[in-house]
Amino acid sequence: MGEVKEEYSLFKDVSKVVDLAAVYLDIHPGLLSQIKECNSIYKFHFPLRNDDGTYEVLKGYRVQHSHHKLPVKGGIRYSSFVDEEEVKGLAALMTYKCALVNIPYGGAKGGVSIDPNKYNATQLERITRRYTSELIKKNFIGPAIDVPAPDYGTGAREMSWIVDTYEAFNPNAINAKGCVTGKPLSQHGIDGRTEATGMGVYIGIREAVSVKEDMDVLGLTTGLGGKKVIVQGLGNVGYYAAKYLQEAGATIIGVAEYNGGIFDEGGIDIEALKSFQVKNKGFKGYPKGNFVEESAEMLTYPCDILVPAALENVITEKNASQIQAKIIGEAANGPVTQEAAQILIEKNVLVIPDMYLNAGGVTVSYFEWLKNLSRVSFGKLEKRYDMKKYEALLESIENATGDTFTDEQKDLIVRGASERDLVNSGLEETMVTAYHHMNSVRKSKGIKTLRIAAFTVALERIAVSYLDLGIFP
């Protein structure tokens, strides 16, 4: 009999990287084992009654990877590929991601094994509300326990169904709105959540190219100005990442989608391309640049920065040797396989890891949760006070100098910070601080890649949390 090939396990893959990071730290083996394991796994089945009277039994999951901090945090995905190993792996990644960017959550993930495209809105609402009630029964959801968010196949609509169901079961819970994030603004969501992940990708890449020492090694100048960028995927994350990179001076020369791409050395207008895509369901017929039928080939086109923002495992051992980009920004989850990563190290390519680069979403989710617990919008208390204070300051300057400010200057200086302004400021602070700390650890410990450095930072913080809890000597 031939050898049986072991099925791929994302959870085991993540655990292997944790072991590689642990080499750079002095962690007790028992503590390391505790950190790697999932604390709680809830797998359940529930029926869905269809409009024609038939029933089908659906499979749901919620995995809480780490209780070193509570609540735990992680999205809910609706996908036919959802299984226990995937959810465990994604929950583990959330633990390390939150620790890396210093957000006080443990990691979690959930999902229902369905193809959401095969169900109408009424069916999806039944599925979501039943899934939520199952979590409530087992105490697997709550603002102090476990706070889900949108993920692949879910969005603000599903989150509003979740919070409505939770509030129905908990009518006296004053913080009930904090049981889930990614809600619509009308349901106490937060301004800036939609573009948060893409903006985080932009900030992370901007910080990477600001370090002269690292750019010298790659043969690049510092700053985004003039950098040639190819983006794979023009969904929510790819669009906002490309938009902000372009506004910062980068030239987007290629955008690849599953049904074709556009390549233009002279630069692509992202707003115009996105409008065309929405209207025509693709890029075919776009009047500028060259249409590329086999868009996957664009990953190997010459550019300075490659941003895979769509699917996992798009850069593999098959195409890694052909990659011509000097920097890869992993906007998607797991776009570079481990085998490909080894080849890219030898090619001296800087890979900015997904665990860091797409942490903008969970960062702003944290702000939404804080907003829900405080039950007041950011900026609501101080905005008018700040405006009055700056108006008085400008008036004093005008009186002292005899000069007057223009209306445009006054508006710019006097305007108080809105919720979006404060959210973006907090996101920027989080991403900037995390990048430079991760990069300094990479250099001080002689670590080859930013990915291992990211896990090293996260692992050390989680270990300290456990030690401070007194669980391990």
C-alpha cells in the first residue's frame, strides 16, 4: 500500500511557526504547549427549515484559542470550506495577531459550513440567528466573553442579526451592543471600520519603506513616491490599500482579479478602475492599459511592491522563483506558502506578514467595542470644546499680529476631531508602533524574516500574560 498523505492543517502550520519563534525566547515547554493549544472548541449541528418544507442539517463552529486575555475576538465565516482544523488555525492566528499589535484580546474564530451564495437573505437570517442562539446557550458570545466580527461570507448585515438576537436573549444587558463588532453605523458600529483593513495595509507598507537601512539592502529608495505597485484583488481590502498607496505617491501599474487584470506602466486610476469594475463586473473593456486574461501571471511581473489582497496560497514553490517584486505586502490571509517563503528569503524579498499587515480590521473592531462599552461616540464630548478653544487661540493671534487668517485656514485649524479622525489616528498609532517594534526585534535577535519576528513578539507578550496570571512559575 502507498503512503497515505496527511491532510493539510492550518492549525498545525501555525503551531510550527510558533515553535520556530520560541527558539528566540526562554519559554518553559509546558507554557509553550498551553499557548499553542485551543482552550475551547464548540462544534454543533442545527437544522434549517427551507421554504419548501424540506430540512437540512448545518454544521457550526466556534473556537476560543486563548483565554490569556478576555474577551476573545475573531470573525465568523460562511464558507463550504469551513472545517474544524481551519477554524482552529484561524483562531490561533487571531491570538498572535492581537498580541502583536498589543490589543487586549484572546483569539477566536467561528464559522458555518455553507456556501452563502446558495441561500437567500431570509435563509441566511435564520442561519445567523440560530447560530447565535447556539453560542448564547453555551456562553460562547458576550461583550466580556467572546466578541465575533465579520469574515469571509459575512458582513454588517449578519452582525446586526447577531446583536439583535443577543439583545433578545439578554434584555437587561446594558453592554449588549458590544457582543459583536463590524455592525452598521445605525446599530452602534464605528465610522472608519469599512476601510480599516486596507488603510492598515497602506500604513504598514509605508512604514516598511521608511526604514533606510532595510531599503538599502533591497536596492530601493525610502518612501512610497515613485514605487511601482501591483495589487491582486480589488475587493474591500485591495481597493482601499491601492487607493491610499496611490494618494501617497505610489504608482499602481497592475491590478489582478479572478476574471482578468489590467496592466499599465503609466499608472492606473484606481477610482476609475473600481467604478468600471462595479458597473461591468470585471476589467474587460477598460479603455486604458492592457487587459491580461491570465491574471495570475501578473504576480510575477516586475514591480517594487506586490500586494496580494485576495486569496491564500497564490505564491507557491511553483511561481516564487519568478517573483520580481522587492517587497510583498500580505494583505490577504496566507497568500505565501511556507515553501515559497523559503525561496523568497533566498531571493532577498522582504515579506511583510499578513499577521501584522491586515491587523487594521481587528484594531478598529477594538475601538468599536470600546465605543459600545462607553456608550458614547468618539469625539462627541470634546469636539466642540476643542473648536471653541482653537477659535479663541486664533483670535488672540490675530489681535496680537494685526493679521487675519483666511476662512480656509480657520476651518483647517479650528475643526475638531470627528470619530473617523480619531479612529484613523488610533489605527495609525497601532500600526506604526507595531511595525517598528517587530522590525527592531528582527534585527536585535538576528531573525531572518518579519514573520518569525512577528510571532516572537506575540509569543513573548502572551507568555508574560500567563506568567502574570500566576498559572506558570
